Amino acid sequence: MTSSNPVLTDNLIFDRVLLGHSTMIQALKQTIKKASTVDSPVLITGETGTGKELVARALHEMSGQAGPFMAVNSGGITSSLIQAALFGYEKGAFTGASQRKKGFIEAAENGTLFLDEIGELPLEQQANLLRFLQEGTIQRVGSTDTLKIKTRVIAASNVDLEKAVEAGRFRADLFYRLNVLEIKTPPLREREQDIELLAYYFLNKFSAEHEKHYEGFSSECLEQMKHYAWYGNIREMMNRIKRAVIMSDGQCLTAHDLGLIQLDTSHAPHKLRAIKDQAEKEAIRLALVKLHGNMSQSASYLGVSRAMLYRLVDKHGLEH
């Protein structure tokens, strides 16, 4: 990427994909700028909804790569199809393969392949991905030819991959190969300085989309937002404000419009983990009720993979 003013170019990229002025977000931007100058795998870690794909997009844009940015949800493709999806296939490789098709790795050549929820990738495909990262080559399903492909891989996970390695669910060699550069996305509750900026960004965006006008947020609402836990992070804020814009008829959006509920911790010294687990359980329960137990729709609504939702349902002892 070339520009007569690289600082201006950087700001334009960040203003489009990564909003915020807090110390944490400024440090994150500096890390992204440094990581964009090298051609090696990157592992982005952080809670669900913290903007890991936005970080990957910023990395891609700042690197100046000529090829495309392609995002793939590793947990959103069935295990029987993931190999063909990643590596492509030849005509006649299997029933329904009526013509040759490039996989995501090949389609992202000279660009970036973003593999979200990498922890959901089946072990067999972890081995194939590791081979590509080590050798830079792929084989389409149904072919014996080896293709040399130059594609940068950026992976993301909201689960602890080191624990997944210990449990035998994730290959240690792939983890270390991906973890050459690690970027951690901070949770929204630790970015209080950015909350009002982000809230007004989403309010303006959705107001324009739905042709509605609001004067803003009530002072009480802004205060509630700054102290709310935001366990769903930026995605939760976005969804709450979007629903409020659609449903509210007032001039200012209130905490009630956003459905913000403060957890009462005045009577017991609850640990943060216990509070988070309770909020997580309630969010899942409400989603399942709202969507009549449909796991696929509930997973999409909550911003997690279907496999992850099944694990969370079992963790909290919920029925589905």
C-alpha cells in the first residue's frame, strides 16, 4: 500500500474498522501496525464479540496485499465438507462435484485467509492446515498435483487453545505455528473511554438505515452503558442499539430501551467468573426461548458456532 501520508492512511483504515481512543485500543492499533509489516501467521485471541475479524481486516488492509481478504468460520462448516472447502476439489472428486472449484486457501492467494473459531477445526484438517503453513502447498480433493500457494493465514479463537492442546482437541504443533504473533482483543468492559463513541457510531448507523431520528442517549443510559458488564462485547452493544432503534418511539434512547440490567452484587461478594457465568447462562436461555429451541438460529443470534452453543448448553445444564 502506498500513500503520500502513511499516518493519514492508517487512521482511515482504523476509523473504518476499529473505533476507539482508549489506551487499550491505541496499544492494539500499534500492535496491528507492527504485525502488518511481516508475512507470518497471526493468532487473534479474545472474547466473543470483541472484533477479532475487524483486527484481521485491518491487518490485511495495512499489509497492502494485492489479493482478497476471505473470512471463514471454522465451526460453521460440517467436518465432511471442510477439506473441500479449504483446499478445493477436482471435477468428479465426489458426488456433486460437477466442476473444479478452488478452496478458500487458493481463492485467497496473495491475500489473507481469516480462519475464525480455529479451535473448532477437526483434528484431521488441522494436520492438513499445518502442512500448508509449513510447505506453502495444497492438494485439491481428488488430485495428486501439488500447488504452490502464497496466502497469509490469520486465525482467531475465543477459547483457550493451550487448554485445548492439553485436552487433545488441538494440535500443539499447529498452535505454535499459528502463534508466531499473538494479538489479544480487549473486552468492551475494559474500554470505558470508548463506550460512548461506539454507542453513537451504532446509533447513527442504524438510525440512517431505518430512517429514524434520535437526539441521542439519555444521561442515565450513557452512565449505565459505561458500567454495564457487556459480556457479549461490541456485538452485544450493536445488537442492543439496533433493536432499540427499531422498537423505540422516544426522542432519546434509555437504558430500558437497550434492555440493560445491572446485576446486584451488593449483598454477596460474587466473583467475576460467577457473575459472567450467570449472565452467559441467562443469555443462552433467553435465546433458546425466543427461537423455540432452534440451535442453529440461537447460535447465530448469540454470535457463536453451533458446536460452541451445544457445549455451553451442556455446561449450564440447559434443555434444548
